[in-house]
Amino acid sequence: MAWPRVRLVVTADDFGYCPRRDKGIVEAFLAGTVTSVSLLVNGTAAESAAELARRHSIPTGLHANLTEGRPVGPARHHASSLLSPEGFFLGKMGFREALTAGDVALPQVREELEAQLSRFRELLGRSPTHVDGHQHVHVLPGVCQVFAEALQSFRVRFTRLPVERGVGSCAWLEAPARAFACTVELDARAAMGPFSRHGLRWTDAFVGLSTCGRHMSVHRVLASLARALEDIPADRALTAELMAHPGYPSVPPDGGCGEGPDAFSCSWERLHELHVLTAPTLRARLAQNGVQLCAIDDLDSKRPGEGVPCEATLEPFLEPSPP
């Protein structure tokens, strides 16, 4: 099919997690495929990552973290609903369970988000180009509201809306990963209201849930973009984001956010993503389809015929992914 005109942001998450991950992310940026990074300000390598971002002029946003490692805000110094008795965040599923049970104090979420935004400014000397959520916490019920409020108060305009068309039908995903992706999608759709009311913007399409780790390939990246763009008229001009997690695998005990690197970061799958992103094939195939790579702050410079990135552009074409 003939694709519409697409400007694609390729965002590498988890910048600042460890020097080995950061080395790979910078390589992918210098290769020209990664166009934006999201920084974990509580990562053990956050300061050196900030220096790399300055040295190479890498467009950098905040990867807001409420699930892994230690906080940077007031919760460091006293008991908090966000933390375990040992002083660590509750984990990807633990935080979600506590939130569902009503055990998370949303004012404490707001405090931590604002502390991370302030820490980002200390590290980079400016506001983030965008803010998204580590393990997609920013779209969770309740959290999305205080997240939007915090971003508005810090004058951050761009976020991520992790709605990937057709992800529930991706048979190569293991059942737990597919179920998690569908849940993220439902949460993201519900977050669109609070995000819009607080003036946040995002790309028209998103991919990356179906192409994470071992599942990333040139074919699957292109196929996921094609699904997102299906039925979109060829004369439309749209924006999209590809979420990625490249890097050289972490080697314990180095890395993490205060409690060492997790299995995800130590996996060979990080290197696999790096190889896919730095090989020339992906960039060439994207160019053949008329896809222009860009940074998220470039989206402020609209071309003739382009709309403002927001929830409305693709909504008539998006249906919830089947479980």
C-alpha cells in the first residue's frame, strides 16, 4: 500500500540505567536511527548520561520512574506508599497492585514526579523535550491525572501514548506480554482525556510493544507501522513514535536504579535491538517508504498539511486490540 507521509521519532528508553546501556544508545543515535532518548534520573549512570546528551546534542526527555529502584524526592527520607519497607519502589506489577488496592497516595506520586522533573533540570540545565513513563506508569488510572498536572506545571508539552494498533493479534508475543500490552493500551486510551485537558500532545501513532527485545526486526517494525497506518489516506501527513530499548547488556552489579540491574537490562535482547537499529537496512527501508526520522521537538515545526500531534488525528481509525 502507499503510505501517508510519516515523520517518525525513534526513542531509546532507559538512558542513564548503566554505562553499557548508554554506550549502545549513543551509538544508535550517532548511527542516525535513534532520534530521542528518555532519561532515568534515578539511574546509577544518570549524571554521565546527561554529560553524553550534552556532548552529542541528543534530544532528551524524562523517563518518569515509579516502579524501579529508589526515589529522588521526599520519599527518600520517610515512609511512603510508593516504597517497600526496604526503601525501594514496589516494582512493575507491585505498583499496579497497590494502585488498584487504593494503597498509593497520589499526592506522593505528584511529589516524586515533580522531584524527578526538577532533578532532570539540574542534570541537563533545561526542561525535558518530553516525558514518558518507565513501564508505562504514566497512563495508569489516577497517575495519569497527576502526571498531566505535573507536566503542565513544568511546561512540558509532549508525552507518549502507548496505543499500538493490532498488538493483541501479534501471535509471536508470549501470552503474558500480549496481555500486558493490551492492558497498557486500555489504560492509555483512558488517559487521553486527562492528557488533553492539560494540553499534552503526542504522536499520531505509536509502535514498540510488539517489537521489544527479541521480537524486533526490520520486517516487524515496518509491519507494525503499516498496521498503524492502515486505511489512512496517502495524502495525509502523520507523526509516529517507535519505542526501543537498545544497548550493551548490563553486567551486575553495575547499573540499575539503586538495587542493581534487572534481567531485562542484562539480557542479550538489548544487544539484538541495538544491532537492528544500527544496521543500515532499517533506515533504508523506512526511507523507501517515505518515512522521515526526526526528534520529538521537531514536531513543533509542522509542514503544510500537517496537523498538531494529538489524540484526534488517528482516533477514527483505531479500534481496541483484541485480547
